Amino acid sequence: MSERQRHYRQRVPNPGLNPVAQETLHMLFKGLTYQEIAGVRCRSFKTVQNTVRTLLQKTGTRNTRELIYEAFTRDWLQAPKRYVE
């Protein structure tokens, strides 16, 4: 493995996601749709869509599949406080 590949694979810290973005990312990881996330969070579909768009911009990813992959491989996913026992 080259030096560049090793550098790319290193874990990076969380890209400064707020609790709402963190929770939305966690729900996307669990497989919920935008509509389901909107129902759980008591927000509109458009609000969830805007939150995901902001997540994509902050992380430099192009779609939710890539976002979830990067979040999982780079340890950006943390269980929201309401799910921690």
C-alpha cells in the first residue's frame, strides 16, 4: 500500500456535525427514508432534504450512499444521545 493510500484511509475526526445532522445521518445509516426521518423528527420532508444536502456539502460527498460509506469507514457515526443507555 502506498503512502498516499495509507493517508487516505486514516480516520479523520467528525466534520463538525451538529446534533440534528448527526441524528439524521444515523437514521440514514439505519435505512430510513427521508419521509420516515421527517415523521420521526416531526419535521417536513423538505427540512430533512435540506439537512441531507448540508451533510453532503460539509463532507464533500456526492450522494447518500457515499455519505453513509464515508461516515462508517471514517467513524463519523456516533449514536445520538437519546439512543445511548
